[in-house]
Amino acid sequence: MIYLTDEISLTADSIQYIVGKPVQRPGKGVEMQNPKYYHKLSAALQQAVTDCVRAGVADERITELRQVVAEQARLEQEFSEKLKGVYV
């Protein structure tokens, strides 16, 4: 599992990538809450960025359009750093 933020993680199985909120379940390990499924890694990451920005707008951490653009760019950079080497 790749923890993209405290609220969003990325995992995969043999068919798809899964993006969701990691939740520790007693006796069961970590499970994904509200999972979303993608065939391509790029689509999974784009949606993770969108979900993070939406959460920022919803909880009023982001209140201006320029903040949306800045947060999107920051997250894309952060996620690319975490996934360096994936596209070798």
C-alpha cells in the first residue's frame, strides 16, 4: 500500500489499482474505505489529486481558485516523488 496522504492510499491487485481511505480494522489489518477502482495508474493518481482538492474545498482549507491550482500542482509533485521509479 502506498500512502499518498493521511487520508488517501493507493493499492492494487492483479486487475486494478484501488484508491481509498486506509482504515485500521482490529484483527483484519488495513482496509480501504470508499474504494474506487482504476485500470490505469495515471487515472488512479488523477482521481486521488481530485479527491484531495475536493476535500480541501469542502472543509474550507481551500477558499480561492488560485489555491485549487496551487494545491493540485503540489499534490501532483508530491505523488510523483513518492512514485519515482514506477515508470522505468
